[in-house]
Amino acid sequence: MRVVVLEDESAVADAVAAHFASLIRRKPDAVLGLATGGTPVGAYQRLIELHRRHGLSFRQISSFNLDEYLGLDEDHPQSYRRFMNEQLFDPIDIDKNRTRVPPGRPDDIRTACQRYEDEIVAAGGIDLQLLGIGRDGHIAFNEPGSSLASRTRCTTLAATTILDNARFFGSEDLVPRAALTMGIGTILDARQILLMATGSGKAEAIAGSIEGPVSSRVPGSALQLHPDVVVYLDAAAAHRLEYLEYYLESERTHRSLGLLPFP
Ligand code: F6R
């Protein structure tokens, strides 16, 4: 796992966008795994800038989002499909037919979940999967207790997640209780995973994910089992890491050896 600690939220957004842009330039038809929530918004804004000012093209890109609230129509103000359209897809030149978000109102939940898995495979698998992390260590909507081998399925939101996401809905009561989400096993199939976290509220989840035991108690800890994970953190999200000095030194060493492709 490569752990990159940067000064602040803005530097994290720059690094994540640069990482995506580098892949897109190398592989214009890459398959991206995308996340919603507050954390990636700055990185998406930078990608939009790179498209507008530097001609970064998404024309051949395909994408799969991690999750969607169950019961929300695509045009619901808080649906993740609408979030992606507004925060990234509408302002860039991506073909929306090649963007996938799990359905919020599937006819049949199990069929829809299997179809999502099948579509990822048919697209050739995900090249780069972006993740945020919940305060309770969830990745996508895989809450504590989720199987580390789980696949796309319907999950129940944990109480902390309902509380945290109430800020988007205006009230806890309005937050849907269930979601369709890629499983941890689905996420681990991506060729490379990029986890980003900012703010001290994420520090414990980050320490548990990077340095804690691999356990369903902290779903993010499953990332320790993947061979190619890059974690971008601001100083606040990194402050509970026991081996922080080591990660900083490791970055310096790799940089001096010319071994760092990013940022
Ligand atoms: C979003 C997702 C979630 C968020 C997590 C952090 O698609 O799957 O796991 O990444 O809840 O959310 P924010 O970024 O709002 O703190």
C-alpha cells in the first residue's frame, strides 16, 4: 500500500485528479470506478478543469459507480446518479451510455446486482477504483460486519452513516435505510484502488484500514489484501497513523530512486 500524506484537502484533490488524468492519457478507453460523497468533489472539479482547459477527453471512458440508495429515482436530488451527472458527467465529454450507477429502483434486486457484476466483467474490469471512507470504516456501502468477499448486493446503512449522510437530506428520517453497493470482493477485483480521505473525522477509520487487523469490523482494512492501493490523505486524516514517519520517508526514498509515477 502506498500512503501519500499531503498538506491539505486541496492538495489531495489535485493529486487524485492528476492520478486519474495520467491513467486517462495513457489509456483513453479506461474503465473507471467512481465514488460519490463530499470527499471526491474537489477532485471532480479539477478533472472538469483539465477537460475544459487542457483538453482531457473522457469520450472513450466507461465508468461504474460504487453504490446507489435504494428507493430513489435517478432524478431525485440526492440520488448518486444525479450527483454524478451534476458533479462530473454533464460538464465533461463522457458518453453517458457508458456510465453506470446501480439502479435505485430495480425491478428485481438480485437480478440487478448480478447484472451490475456482469457488466463490470463485460467492460473488461475496472482499471482504477476511487474510494472514500466512512467514519465507521465503510467502503462503498459495505458497513462493518460485511463479508470481505462480498459482491454487489443490497445492504443496510449503519446508524453512523445515516447520521453522517443526513447533512445531504436535511434530516435523518429522510435518509434511505438501504442501498445497492459493490461488494468488498467486487472492489478488490479492480486493477488499482485509490482511497482518499480528508479531515480528522476520518483519522480512526484510516488508521484501522491501513494499520489495523484485516477484519470486517473495519471494511477498509480489506484493502490491505490488494496488491496496488494508493491512499491520498491530508494531514488531519493521517494523524492517527502509527507509522506516519515511515510513509513519509518511503515516499522520499521512492521519489529519489525515480520510482514514483505519481503525482
Ligand atoms: C460513496 C460511498 C461512500 C463514501 C463515504 C464517505 O459512493 O461509497 O463510501 O465514500 O461514505 O463519504 P464522504 O466523502 O461524504 O465523507
